[in-house]
Amino acid sequence: MATAIEVRNISKQFVLRHTRSLKEALVWLLKGRRGDLSQKFFALHDVSLTVEQGESVALLGFNGSGKSTLLKHISGVMTPDSGTVRTRGRVAGLIEVGAGFHHDLTGRDNVYLNGAILGMSEEQINERFDSIIEFSEIGEFIDTEVKFYSSGMYLRLAFSVAVHTDPEVFLVDEILAVGDEPFQRKCIAKIKELAAEGKTLVVVSHDLDLIPQICERGVLLEKGRVVLDGPVEEVVGELRRR
Amino acid sequence: MSSVEQLVRPGVGAGLADTFRSRFLLKLLVRKELKVRYRGSVLGLLWSYVKPGVQFLVFYLALGVFLGLNKGTENYAVYLFSGIILINFFSEALGNAARSIVGNGGLIKKIYLPRELFPVASVWVSGVHFFPQLVVLVVACVFSGWHPSLLQLAAAVAGFVIVALLATGLGLFFGAVNVYFRDFENIVDLLLMVVTWASPVLYVWTMVRNTLGSAFFTVYQANPITIAVEIYHYAFWYPTTSGTAQLPPHLVEIWLPVGLAVSLAVVFIGQFTFRRLEGRFAQEL
Ligand SMILES: Nc1ncnc2c1ncn2[C@@H]1O[C@H](COP(=O)(O)OP(=O)(O)OP(=O)(O)O)[C@@H](O)[C@H]1O
Ligand SMILES: [Mg+2]
């Protein structure tokens, strides 16, 4: 099996205090870069992770442990301070459903816009349009502006577009808790189906009962470091003990 | 499976070339802007014809007839309007492009896509708004007895390209630096305020030459906006007059290529800066 994602010794530091004003930055520079503008911390610290094609991996850890940051590095949204990230094939980063949806556009326009943002071509969207609508069960509301959707409907449509992008690698961040109970089951079934089709999945979720149903492998992050990497039951068990 | 594909570093784009590759997305982004702008209005895009039309009539009556500026400059309203539509285009394009990265921050920090798309889409949208103003200008010209040559028409196209490139280059530059320091929004506003007066839009270029002297005038003249505005005078206003007005020397042979070259250089600088800074957009937004 070929490698789908290769993360090698990446580190990422963030500053604790951002400034948006030139005046503050100048004062700071004149003072010889002293003071709180320069305070940094490691969001990721020497993280390495190799994911083979077709694997489904769960990223686990407490709030602020760096899971979303790691996904953003894999999707290319962020670049590491040191180390390298390489991926094979198209990667869809579903960091948040509905990023790229515009409230004043209709559901239909949003399907096209969001589909294109996630990397689909015009023909691909045309081809999958009916299937996207069917999966979302939006029905006749498709030509309504999405600001009039209920929040569940909004998420359904967004999720439906996302799973129809058909990439090699799926990065899923906390989006499994979408919609009502039946739709949630449908989403989880869809994700499992993708995994069964041999897609590579990296899933972040705090739902420790759900995770073992989808993933075989677990990676535990703590304060930006990988502390455990193994079979998912083991890692979930470890996280529960903490 | 597509194991033929290579392992590549994600998030490394090809700059402006990517916007061409993602032209479908660019089209959708432009369409979104336009739809959102005219949402809920019955006349829709027709408004962008009404506004410049009324603007022209006001110029014609208030400035040309009442203030009597027609006596100094033949067809003063056409003169003014042909420069002003370029300034309008430039102001809207640069103003929006400079804010486009911060404005789309929610998307940029969640999904990777060629970020150059946003400033380029802003310029494109302004180009769409430029068109109705151009139509109003042409109608006004035709009523004033316009008889342009092919060279003049071609020069007008080049003038538009000069401004579009300049707005793209500056838009990339300010769009990127604005992520780090929001002060640059105000700097852009300041710049846009000066732009109208730094080119012969409301006055005539000979006034500048007579006051500045030829050395400083060359500097004044090297501004791509100045060149484009003069080209618009040459293409739209001049053919409606008796042809006695003085045009800047070597406008088409020398200054037009200079304007294109300066604008292209600005695009390169803008693209260079943008690429240097874009790696940290997601964390700074
Ligand atoms: N752009 C940024 N600038 C500064 N700090 C940041 C930035 N993005 C994330 N952080 C910090 O990095 C740390 C890791 O954040 P991250 O979002 O990766 O956590 P997470 O593991 O996804 O947490 P959660 O379970 O709450 O989603 C946090 O302390 C967060 O405050
Ligand atoms: Mg997170």
C-alpha cells in the first residue's frame, strides 16, 4: 500500500497575542522586540504521522491539543514552521461543514459555489447535483436562500456537498454530529461506506463511542505531541482513563 | 487507486496561474458578488446604468453649463466622465481587493484554495461594473459627434488593461499586508483619495506641465493611472472636439507601453509579496 499522508517532524508555533496595529508593532520593534508580542507556544511539537491509503485514523485528544491544527497542516491551509507534510491525491479538508456557504445565495447556488471551493469541476457538480440534493433531503427548498434554512437543513446540504467531492483523502473535523438522529445515522453510514471503498480518512471527534465504529487506528495528541498511536480501542481506553 | 500520483506538499499554489486553472470557481465567486450586491432589487444590474447616467447629467449641467467649464475645455462633461469612469473602476477594484483576504478569512482559514482568487475576483467584479459606465460614456460621446479611429479604440482597450493590472497588483499587495496590519485599509483609502487628484481627471494636463516643469512632469506622467486617463481622453473626448486641444506628446508610442510596463511590474511585486505572506494567512486571520 502506498502512503497517503506523510507528516514528518512538524512543529508549529503560534504567538499568544496578535497585533493588528502598525503602531503597536513599531513600538515593539523599537523596544528591541521585547515584551508580550513575541510570546509563543507550540501548538504542534515534532509531530510525525504516516497514513497509508485506505486507512481510517482517529485523532483524539482534549480541547486545544492540536487536532484541528494538524488537520489544517494536512489540508494545506497552514504550513509548518519546520518539518514536512506530503500528501497523495486530492485531499478534502472538512474542517467545518458550511465554510464557504453564503447566506444570501440559494441552496442551488451554494451547492455549486461550495462544490467548486472543495475542488469539483463544473461537470462533476452537474453530474452529482441530483445525488447531492437527494442525500440532503432538502427537496423543494433547494431554490430558497440558505439564510431561511433551519440550522439542521443547512448542515445537511453542506455535508451532502462535502461527501460528494470524491477525494482520495478525507479529513473530517467534528462534523459527524450533523442534523437529527436519522440523518446523523445516514452520515455515519456514508462515512463508513467511504472507508469501505478504500478512501483514506482522518477523523477528529469527541464521540468516543462512535470513533471505534469508523476507525481502526487511533492517534492521541496531548499539548501538541503524539503520545500514543495504536489500535483505536486501546487509544480510546487510554483517553478515557485520563 | 491512483497510486500513480506523487506525494506532494499540500498548500503550495502556482500564484496567479492558479486563478486561471480555477476559472470555474472564479466565475462563481464573481457571480456571487454580483448576485449579493443586487439581491432584492427589482432593477438589479440596471442600477449600474442609471447611476453613471445621472452622474453624467449632473456633470454636464452643473459643471459644464452652470460653472461654465465648457468654455475652458470643450465638452468638459465628456472630458471629466471619461477619466472618472477609470478612477471609479480603480477605486472599487483596489478598495475591494485590499479587503478581500480579510473579508474571506472565514473560508481561507478552513479550506485550502488559491487565495489569489479573491483579489482577482474583486477586480473582475469592478470590471463588470465598469461596463455600464463605459456604455454611458459611449452614448454621451456619440451625441457629441464622436468619430474615433481604430488606433484610438485599441488604445482605450490598452488603457483599461493598464488600470486592471495595476489594481490587481496593488490589490494582491495590500490584500496580503492587510492581514497582518489592518492599518493598510486606511492607507488604501488615503491612496484612493489622492489618486483622483494625481491624474488629470478634473483639470487639464498642460496645467501640471506649466507649473511643475518638464522634469517633475515626467514623474507625474509615469503614473499608470495618469497614462490611462490621458488615453481615455485621447480615445473618447478628443474625437468629439474640434481637435485643437493639445494632447500629451508621445502618448501612444511611449507612454502607453510605459504604463503597461509599470503595471506589470506592480503585478510582479504584488504577487511576490502575496506569496511570501500567504503561508501565514490561516493563522493570522
Ligand atoms: N491561529 C492561531 N493563533 C494562535 N493560536 C492558535 C491558532 N489556532 C489554534 N491556536 C491554538 O492552538 C492550540 C491547538 O488548537 P486546535 O484548534 O488545534 O485544538 P483542537 O485539538 O482542535 O481542540 P478542540 O478539541 O477544542 O477542537 C489551542 O491552544 C489554540 O488556542
Ligand atoms: Mg478542533
